[in-house]
Amino acid sequence: MSSEKDRSPRRRRQGGLDFWAAPLLLVRYLGGRTTQLLGAVALGIAAGFGELLSVWAIWRVVVVIVDGDGDPATVWRHVVLCGVGVLGRAVAYSAATALAHLVAFHTIAEIRLALGGAWVRRPVGEVRRRHSSTAKTLALDSCEKMELFIAHVIPETAAAVTVWISVTVWLFTVDWRMTVAAVALVPLAFATMLRAIRSNGHRMGRWLEARTAMEAAVLDLLTALPVIRVFNRTGAEHRRTTDTVRENARLQSEWGAAFVRWGSPFSSLVASTVLVITPVGTWLLYTGDLTVSGFLLFVVIGPAYPVPLVTVFHRMVALPMLAAGATAIETELAEGPDTGIHRGTGAPARVPGYLRPVAVDFDSVSFSHEPGSEVLHNLSFHVPADSVTAIVGASGAGKSTVIELMAGFHTPDSGKIRLGGRAVDEMEPGELSRHVAAVFQKPYLIAGSIRDNICLARPDADDATIAAVAHAAAVDGFVEDLPEGLETVLGESGAGLSGGQRQRIAIARALLADRPVLLLDEATAATDPDNEAAVHRGLNELTRGRTVIVVAHRLHTIRHADNIIVLDGGTVAEQGTHDELIARGGRYAVLWGAHTVPADVVAGRAGTTHPDHGTGMHRGDQL
Ligand SMILES: Nc1ncnc2c1ncn2[C@@H]1O[C@H](COP(=O)(O)OP(=O)(O)OP(=O)(O)O)[C@@H](O)[C@H]1O
């Protein structure tokens, strides 16, 4: 039965490459530029006819000299016509190329925006699972291939085919036998070219994968260079990169060998047209069925006029690569669920309680990052509005997963997450992010200035408000020392700032966002001692008057929390206040013991007796 799925990219490309992927992608993202594209095609055809006019004029000059009376006026008229043809071709070709490129750039921009939109809407967890080189291949390399298709293949093919057909018809009216001789080898030549293109079709998917793997390996090598050096893994990591580079070269050689096998006969066959024209023409001259000028026409034009087609076919060498890239883009745009939190059911965008602390509930939530390995099992807990709940547990217990689910990075496999009583998966687009702010262990910073980073959620914030949050988060302390102040443009991922400084920017950003629910995932773990007090001051300010869920390994930072949930293997092992849990002597007491003993050893040496050196989080006056 024919269904919607039958036309899906995956279905169409079964058994090889989907050569329709690029044209379909173009149609989808061409927008209102159809007229411009048709204009480029028309100008391309005009350029082809300009070239034809010049060749025809030269032939007429030859005819006048050989057959006619050699009238200088006629000769000059045709010389002028030849010039008009050459000039016309140059003008039309330039205009066609410029117009086609404009269309190409616009279309590629639309495709890139669509890819960006798809990644932004998709659950963060799903997008993060992929290596950034995959995104780079799709958004840069595969999109660039579309430029070749739109700006060159389309107008040039239209021009070449139109001119070839027109010239063939014209030559046919001059002498059909010579025309047959002139085109005799063309079908054979193009059959070999098609064979050459198809011979590599099945290799393109693998080549694309190999290229992506190579780029990923190079990126990994560069990113991890410091630890690779420190741990003396240079040889091993370099070998991994080398292997991917070699594999890429091997596939390219394979591709080249297969192409040459069929591509070379193509070039030879096209060049051999004159070998057919010459004996047939000589015979017809001998029998008196062809004039000398007619013979010259075929000898001059016969081998030359398929040349634009040859150029086009050489461009088509890239078609399998283009098809593979376009298919990958199409699959990326079609694939995967939109993040569940955007599937609204018509509820109002601003629920009652907006910007007031709301309760958070996990109601029998189960979740697996990978199919078959569930991380959270029927997890239920209640975080009252305007309270602080800490989630602790051994490494791998699922603490960060709880935070990521709460932030909407993933959708639960089953169960509900509720915010102020409303299920997150029934919220309107953007509603969850209007309620929730997060500060992670790694303070993700965007490319831009410190001000841009602080104002991420509220780009229109006024200077006084920015100054207030910068002060509360102790950002102003180090910003004042920077020559450009808040306008200082950060290097990649905040390069140039310490971990604590980056964290303070993240805290200022969350303060300015002013969300009623705050998620803190190991927000102080990477903070150096010099910055710790400042970061804690910022956090204490941030947690005031909000519903806070905090994940922490350093238990002394959360011992004043209203409720501590101890996770074990994706379920709640126990919960209560610090004192209650210590008194119970269960899992938390064991964790606390493990947490304090090594610290006491250090503290003992330093002459102190407690790990909390006064830097713990204190929520306003409560925590
Ligand atoms: N993106 C992911 N893909 C696959 N598995 C994952 C992913 N993230 C986490 N996991 C797995 O889920 C489980 C819970 O991980 P999670 O990071 O939530 O634990 P955690 O309690 O925060 O650990 P830690 O204290 O070490 O940060 C672990 O077994 C981990 O290997």
C-alpha cells in the first residue's frame, strides 16, 4: 500500500543513492526565488546560443570564402555577428552565474537555518549524542555541494542540452547523414559516463561516513591535546587520527579507480566524433552528395558542439556526493521526534503562578539514555514551591539525568514531570524555559561579549539591572579589571576566564533570567578555592525565593537543604533533612562519612576539623 512513508528519503534511496534528494531539497527551500532560478536558466541558454551564433558566423565566413564570391561586406557582417555572439555569451553567462549563485546562497542559508531549527527543537540529549563533526559535515560540506548543483549544474545543463538539441536539429537540416555520423558516438559516450557515476553510487555513503570520522578524529585530537600530552597518549591518539585519514584516502582511491574505468572511455568517445565524421564526409564528398562547405561545417562544429555537455557531465561526477549529502540533510530534517515539551495542547502560554516559585513533581518517571538500559525507574518525588531540595547519591545514580529531564533535555519514557501541577509535556513551546533556569558544572558560554552571555535570556535588560545581577554574582569584581569591561568578547567557550569567573557569569545569567525554578548541577564542583566564596555568594542570592533542585557531590554545600533525596540506582533510597538522614544511619550517613573522612585527613593536617570552611551554600538566611 502506498503511504506517506513510501516517499520518505529512506524508502526512495533503498538499493543505492537517492538522486532525487538534491532537487527535492532545492524545491523545498527555494522559497520565492523560482523566477530568479528560471531567469538564470534562461540566461544560461542565451549564453549557449551566443556561443552558437559566433560559431555559425565563422562557418558562414568560411562558406563565403570557399563557396561564394568572397564579398568583403558579407565577410565583415559575419565577423561582426561573431563578435556579437562572443560578447552576448560573455554577458549572458556572467548574469546567469551571478543570478544562480544568489539563488544558491539564499537556498543554502534556508537549509542551514532549517537544520539549526531542527537541532534547537530536538531534545538536547539526542543532539549531544552526535559528534560535532556530523553537524559540521551536514551544515557546511553537504550544503556547499548544493551550491554546485544550483549555481552550476542546473543552468549549465539547461544551456548545454538546449544548445545541443538545437544544433543537432540545425545540422540535420543541412545533412542528415553527417548529423547521424556526428552524434553516433554521443549516446555511447554518455552511457559510459552514467556508468561511471553509478559505479561509485554505493561508495558515497561510506565515503561521507569516513570523512566525518576523519574530521571527528582530528577535532578530538585538537580538543584533547593537553590531556593527551600529559598522559602521554600522543602516539595512540595520533594513530587513531592517522587510521581515519588513511581509510579516507583508501576510499577515495577506490572511488577514483572505479570512476576512471568508465570516465576515460567517455572522454575518448567524445573526442572520437571526428573519426566518424571525417570518413563519412569524405565518402559523401567523393560521391558528390556533400559540398566542401557542408563538410567543413561538420568538421568544425561536429566535434565542438557536444563540449558544453561534456563540461556538464564532468560536473556530474560530484552528483553521488551531492546526493549522499542531500539525503543526509533530508534525513536529519525529517528524523527524530520534536522535543516532547513543545507538543502543546492549546493551554495558555502563561500559566497561573508564572514567575512565582512552583512545586516540582516527578511522578513515576522512567528513563533510559540508550534503549534497553533504564537509568531511572519509576522515580517519584515532590519538591515544594520555594524550597531547596538536594539530590545526592553515588556516581551513576542518575542525579544529572534528573536535572536534564527537568530542563527538558530529554522526554521520559514513561511517567510525568509536573511544574506547578502542569505536565511538562503538555506545555506550550517555550513555557518550560520561561519557568526554569539552570547552572551547570560546565558553564556553557556563547560566542560574544560578557554582556551577551549575561543577557542571554533577556537581551533587552537595561544597564542598571545588568549591573545589579553582575554585582550579586560577583562578576563585577573581575570585569572591572578588563579593559573592555562587560563588552569584553570571550574566546571560544569562555577561553581567557577562570572556571570560577565563567561560573559567576552563568550565575549572573540565571539571576537575570529570573526563573521561578532553579536547577544547579554540580554548580560549584569546578570552582577554584579563590573563587569559591564569590560563587557561593552568587548562588545564595540566586536561590532566594525560588524552587531549587541542586545536585552536589560536596555534601557540605547542601547540608542545609530543606530536603535531601538520596538516589541509588535510579530510585529514591531515602530522603529527609541532613540531621534526619544522619540520625537514620542509612545510605546518606555512609556518603557523609565517606565525604568527611578524606577531608578530615586534609583538614587535620591543616589544623582544622571540618570540611566546610564556611563556603557552603546558604539560601538567603535559611540555607
Ligand atoms: N548521554 C548519555 N548516554 C548514555 N548513558 C548515559 C548518558 N548520560 C548518563 N548516562 C548513564 O546514565 C547513568 C546515570 O548517569 P548520571 O550522569 O545521571 O549519573 P550521576 O548520578 O549524575 O553521576 P555523576 O555523579 O558521576 O555525575 C549512568 O550509568 C551513565 O553512564
